[in-house]
Amino acid sequence: MTDHSAPFPDELLTSWFARRNHRQPGRAAPVPVAVLDRKGEWRHPDVRPTQNWLRDAAQRFDVAETDLSERAIAWRRPALPLGFLAWDYPPFRTSAPDHWPPKLHVSWCSQCLADDYASGRPAYIRRHWVIAATGFCHEHHWPLEDQCIECHGLAWKFVASARGPMRMVCEACWTHLDRSLPPALAADQHSQDCWGRVIEFEEQLLGALQGRRPEQRRFPETSAAQLLNEVRDVCRLLLHNHPDYPRPDSPLGNFSCPAMTFGRRRPEFWSSGAPFPLATARMSLRRCLLAAAAAIINSRLETGSMLFGPLAPPAAETFVNYADDTMLQRYLTSDGRWSASLVRRIGTVRSQRLCRIAIAARERTTSRRGSPFATSPAI
């Protein structure tokens, strides 16, 4: 039998710790949590673990300390902003109680977990599943989930199987998390093509998080930092002042592909008051935000046509009509924050909209003056 005592190459450290802790005889070790260092900064064991924790974990489970330190997210992606990680309790919160340490929000790919079980590997959490720039598994082109398909519970745990490897199950109803949602299994080719367009955008975003310049055919004149800024700002504008389900004209609710949210439930807009919506959004909302951003930011109109339907107006036009105009103007005039290409495209759409509004106002004024019911001037 293969020894899985060391972390898998793409495994979260807390996932490895939980697996080993589960198998360890005797009293279990305390669950690792984030702690404040001497500078007052949070040190999360998956992101930037402390040397003391690495040393203690290595000694407890008899592995090399370097095998653990090299699995940390900050070691793999040293420039990754905290706003592009998924959090239950984010380190940048302003209103949560102080005794809640930051905690990553875990999603999973049911296909990956099914592969684990079929190949005899213990289930484990991939680093990819806590990156807030993703709503899909890029290996299987499959939607990530963060809730039990039976009871919609968010809590999960590892359990040992009598005749097989360790599995992930829902803590409430013990449903195996390697089961896929029936609507996902029944997704037609159009839905899968929609998933592919969003995955392509996520791959560009992941590259930007590593400092790589986006593909210039789809994102002309755009640097890595600008793409990240555009995604942050577009997501904020999509959720600004709409804490509940958005208006019917929102780009988030009009996808031609119902499998983007599976029609199971409306996106959960719990993160609308946060400065980084992707970081605190549940998976259903995160997938919608990334899909909408893909259509709005991508210079090629076919992405919007695929996601919203061939008869829908351009995604940039829908976005400009929906977004808060004052906030949008601030982003457009912020020097270098967005790419020159996106500024021109959104600026043109916005100017056309303002022109139509002005023309409509003049027409209403003219109509009122010519009406027999118009108010006569005072004598």
C-alpha cells in the first residue's frame, strides 16, 4: 500500500494535518488555527505558517519540515493578495469579533474526490480549491461545490472507510462529497461550453496572480496588476448597494446557462458589504461573479454571447446600465488602475448611455411643452 504520510504536492497543510491526526493513535492534536505574530499580522497555517507550528507538526508526524514549509500558499504564491483567497472569516474584516481567527473557506471538486476514492488515495483538499479566483476544477472542467448536495450543509470532515481510503463527508448527514449534483451530471454541451469560457478567464486570472501578463488578444494593453484591479472593481460594482438578490437587469441573474448556478438556489449575496466580494462569496455567487467579469472585461463579444445568449446586449452595456455611475467614474479616471483598452470600451458605452439619457430628457421636456395639459406660465 502506498504511504500517504507526507502531504500531496497540491495539498493544503491543514488537510494533511487533519488526515494524519485522524489516523494518529491516542489523543488528537489541537486543530491548527491562525495566530497573531509579534507584528500584529495573522499567520494562517495554510497561508504563512509559523516556524513553531511547522517544527511541531513535522516532529509529531515524522516528516521533513521542508516538505511542509514548501506546501504553504505564500511559499508557492508569494504575491497572492489575501482578497483572492476564499475566507469564512477574512483577515481584513472590520466588524467580526476579535476572537474569531481567520479561516479559509473550502470548496471541493466531486470528480477529484471520486478519483481519489477509485485510485485508493485518501481524500484531501487541493490548494486550488481555496483560491477565490476559481469556480471550477481546471483538471476536470467541473464546477466546484461548497455545500452538501443533500442538506446544503457547509461543515465537512474526514472519515475512515472500513474497506477503502479516507473520504470526505458532510458533517450533518454523512453524505459522501464525491457525489455530484444531478444537474451538473445532466449538463448539455452548451452548458459545458459556458463553463469552458469561464475556466479560460480563470486561467488568465490565475496567471495574473503569479505576475504573468494576460493574453493580449482578449485583454489588450492589460498588465497582470490591471487585470486583478479590473476583476476586484467589477465585482464590487456588481454587488454595490444590492445586499439581497439583484435587480432583474443585473448581469448576475441573466445567464443563458442555468447550470452556472444549477437553478438550485439563488446566489447568496452575503458578501456585498465586504471590500473584496470574491474573497467572502459562497461558491454560487463566486461563480456568477467570475462569469459576469469574464464577459465584461474580455474584449471579445463572443464570450458574452455565449454566457448571456446571442440576442442579449453586450455585457459591457448591461454592466454600465447597472453599475453605480459615481463609482464607475472613479475607476475610469484612476490613472493606470484599469487597462487603457477597458477604459476606452467602458467609457464609450458610458458616454453613449449618458447621451441617450440627455436626449430622452429633452424629448420629455419638448413633449410636455407641446401638451395641452402643460402648465401655463405664471402671469
